[in-house]
Amino acid sequence: MEIFKALEAFSSLSQETRLRVFKLIIEFGGTGLGPKQMLEELKIPDNTLSFHLSHLVKSGLISSRREGRQLFYSANTDQVDDLIDFLKENCCVRDSRSKKKRKC
């Protein structure tokens, strides 16, 4: 993952409401979740939710799909895995106590 993509993802998750939305969406895996369910669960105004969903989509952390007239949002788990791998990329490489590379 490029540093710019990582920064965009972290920027997106650094806002409380977006982090709450993302954590809720990720609970539903590939099934996804509709905005109505999110509004009921998170108790936030619909225009606020729309703003934060568009920000998360732009960052690549979630995506939307249409089924008939309904939209469903799901987490891009590959993107999340890439972000975690980015953080762990150089894990323990300077640990002088270990002769071999540790798996973090």
C-alpha cells in the first residue's frame, strides 16, 4: 500500500462518527448494511450519515452496491488487510535481541 492511500484511510477513520459507521459496517461482512439500519443503530441524522458514507467510500474502506432501490454498504476487507499489512511492514526489523525476523 502506498503511503498516500494509508493516510487517506487513517484520515477517514480519525473522525468519531466515521469510525463508528465503519465499525458497524464491518460487523456485517459481505452482506453489507443499508443506511436505514445504520440510522436506527447509530442515532445520527441522515444527511450526516450520507456525508460520512461518501467519505468512507472515497477512501476505499467501504463500497456500495444497489439491489433494486436499496443501497447496501460493505467493508472492503482487502483494503483493511492492506492497511494492517502496511502498519506491520517493518515490524521488529530493528530488534537487536533477535537474530531472525519475528512475525508480528
